[in-house]
Amino acid sequence: SAVISQKPSRDICQRGTSLTIQCQVDSQVTMMFWYRQQPGQSLTLIATANQGSEATYESGFVIDKFPISRPNLTFSTLTVSNMSPEDSSIYLCSANMQGDEQYFGPGTRLTVT
Amino acid sequence: EDKVVQSPLSLVVHEGDTVTLNCSYEVTNFRSLLWYKQEKKAPTFLFMLTSSGIEKKSGRLSSILDKKELFSILNITATQTGDSAVYLCAPRSGTYKYIFGTGTRLKVLA
């Protein structure tokens, strides 16, 4: 299985500010994914990040709010921009390994005040 | 529209009991189904199922897929308090996207 690290593990931010979450995989992967899990809810895919191309966003998520970078095959960042309390969630990155098996990073718990 | 329904929503059992968690799905271009255990933040990968009728097993956990009836089950035998978690299933739709169910919250009492 892959080792995926994320940082920060948690943060408390003021509304109107931005936070960048980093995700590092211990091996090269083609596709990385960013999910959001709001309190009491399941995981919702925000976007898919492929190296060398623009991220693909799911319905309801836009690049201006959640810009993503994928500079190489082991790293990606997600920025949550102009935050509001509704953005308080756990943010998770993941990557597909060994075919279709998808592994997750430890997550970032974001609280917006 | 892709849909995943897990049942029951929650379950309380005593140590030693056997539990069966259900996952029914309707997704476009189904390819595989994943099961996860989520205790705190990050889901932990349990199984990937691609073929009907072939049981995957890991210790006290096992899982099977029925592609004709569009469901999967996860069994846990001789439950322990450490099995307390939310269990998520996620069928794959299309080329890369997994659709996550809302999960079954399992609590195992000592």
C-alpha cells in the first residue's frame, strides 16, 4: 500500500483567508484525488489532479474556490480560498495504487471561524 | 444518477457477535467496489472487489460482490471493540470516480 502524508493535520482559520493543504505520496502515481467530508457526511470528490494537466472538478466545485496544483507525480496541493464557516470539513487526498485500489492520506481537519 | 445505499445506518453489537454490512449500488460503467474502515479522519482500505461470487478475506473480515443484483456485503466475525468504526463502500463509476456511501456506524460493546 502507498504511504500518503498530508499537512497540516489540522488548522483553525479566520473567514476570508486561504489555506493550502499539501499531499505527498511515497511513489509516483498518475492520478491524485481531493475529497471533502463535512461533519456527519460521507466523502465527496472535489477534483481529480493529473500531473501535467488542469485538475478536473466535480459538479459544485470550482477552480477559483479550490485551486489545485500537481507539479509532479508524487505531490499535490489543494487551496481552500476565501474561506467561510461552511468550509469547515475534513479534507482528504488520495491516490490509486496497484490498479484501482485507492489509498488515503491522514486528512486535514479545517475549522473556519 | 449514481447511487449507493448502505444499511444498516448504525449497529450496536457485543463482542463476539457476527455482523453483516450491506452496500447496494447503481453506478454507470461499474468496474470495482472498495470497502473502507474509518475510525477518525482517514479511511483505511479493506478490500477491492471486481468479480461476482469471489470472496475476499482478511482475518475476521470478508466481503463478496454480486454484480447481477448490484450489491456487496462485508462480514465481520467474532467482533472486537477495535472494530468500532464507520464502514464505507465505494463503487467505481466510469473511468476513475468512486462514489462513497454514507456508511454504517458500528459500535462493539465489551
